Amino acid sequence: MSSAIAIIGAGGWGTALSICMAQAGRSVRLWAYEPYLVETIAATRENPVYLPGKRIPDSVVVTNALETALEAARLVVIAVPSHVFRSVVQRMLPALQPEMIFVSAAKGIENGSLLRMSEVVIDTIDSRFAPFVVALSGPTFAPEVAAGEPTALVVASPEAEVRESVQQEMSTPRFRLYTNPDIVGVEIAAATKNIIAIAAGVVDGLGLGSNATAALITRGLTEITRLAIACGGKRDTLFGLAGLGDLILTAYGGLSRNRQVGVALGQGRSIDEITSNMRMVAEGVKTARSTVELARRHGVEMPIVEKMYSVLYEGLKPHDAINDLMERRLREE
């Protein structure tokens, strides 16, 4: 018998997960930060801000109280943006229990600490008890998950019993989970592919063609792989769903917010103008800073990521960034 699932965060991804889990018969509680959003969802059974047009089943309990969301939950899915991830986990502390399994559904590397999201959970909770943590990642657009389209993801943890438990609890006939012991590789891939997707969008926005996009994505995967291995991840992970699969979706998919940011940059808009008009977060913008710092810490060469950081934070023109990449010293692949 499935136990209650608490989904912390009612953005597009958290809302889609609540729909998917509820339709599969799970007991779901969805926590939203904004009180007005709780009232709207309760009244209309729709999240018009983050996932318009998708009905949220009546069985999903929506609340602004973390204690209510977490009560009697065995799985705690944390689906908030990486830059507020730590503060939300800290707010959850009084209601947490040692038997809970924490599922990180966020994709990012924390600025400052350079910790992966699962590490942020451990760092925050460890003073109370040693938490069970897994990472949930893979090629997913929230509207497609909410619509019941076939989706395959990875649930990663070094502890076989924990990852297999989450696999059993969250898998449905249209939402297939594979397990992977390599949580490092899965989380590094999840975070850094967003930066490559911004770069792919820049190429499109500049009108540079399919050749350039394919080359950039391929070399981007090489950069992601270098960093993941340097951090302790496995090469094979980067050619699975959480690596290549998610990179393809985010770099090419029309629903990708990170790609949309890149397209707008390539078309000449400033990053401040772009982000000021976005309700939902493009994680690659904030993660570019922490990824550059992490790569430098490990002595890993990531020229595409470095150039995207310069475009986002140092005023480098997108066209100049592409030229710089093309004019680098010739070398073996």
C-alpha cells in the first residue's frame, strides 16, 4: 500500500507531480508558498500561474502550512527552485521525521556552498538525524507529465533500498522510473545541462543554424561529463536519461525555459529584461555562477559554460561568445 506523498512546491513541476501521483491513486498533499495560489487551486482545481489548463484532482490536498503537508508523509518531494531550496528545508525542520525519504526534484548547484541539492538536504537536516535522500531527474516537461504523456526518469541514491523504494512508490504506467546509484552524476548533469540549453538557445536566436546547435550540444555534453567525473560521478550516467536525455530535451524542446532565455539573448535582449518578465525560474541562469566556481575548484575546463557565464554576468555579447568558442586553439576531440 502506498503511503502519503508530500510535494513541497507548487510550481509547474510540483503541480504536475501532484497530478500524476494523484491520478495513480496516491495520497498527495501539495504545499504552495503563496496563500492566494492555495485559495485559487482549492476553488478552481487549476494552477493558473504555473500550470494553466491542467486539472488538479480533487483528492490533492493543497495547503500553505508545511506541517499539514508533511503530516504522516513517507515521501517528501522537494520541488522548489534551487535558490530557495535551503530556506524551505529549514522551514520544514520541525515537522520532519527520521523515517521520511526526501526526493530532490530540483536541478541546481547552490551558490556559495557549491553543494548539490541532495547535499543541501543532508547539510540542513543532519543535525537532527541522518536523512534518506534521492534525486529525481530526467527529460521532463511539466505540462506533458500532467497530461499523462509517457515519461521516463531516474531516481538516484547510493542506497539501493532507498532508491528502489522510491521507484516502487512513484512509478505509474505512464511515469517510469529507473534506478541509478550515481547520485553525483545525476545531479551534476541535471544542473549543468540547463546552461548548455541556454547556449543552444543563443545559437538559435543568432540564427546560426542546425550545424552549430548540434556541435554545441555535443561539446556541452563533454563539458558536463568532465565535471561530473571530477566530482565523483560515473561516465555512463551522462549517456542516460539524466544526462544526454535531459540535455536533448532542454536544449531542443520548445517548452524549455532555459532555451527560451538563450533565444532571447541571441536576439539582443538583456538578461535583466528577460528574467523580469518570467514567472517561472530558468535554473541555468543562477546555476551558471556556481558551475563556473565548481569547475574552477576541480580544475575542469568548461569553455561553453564559461562563455555563458560571461554573457549572463559580465556583459559579453552572445555573438562574441560564439566567435570566441569557434576560434579556440585547434585540438583533438
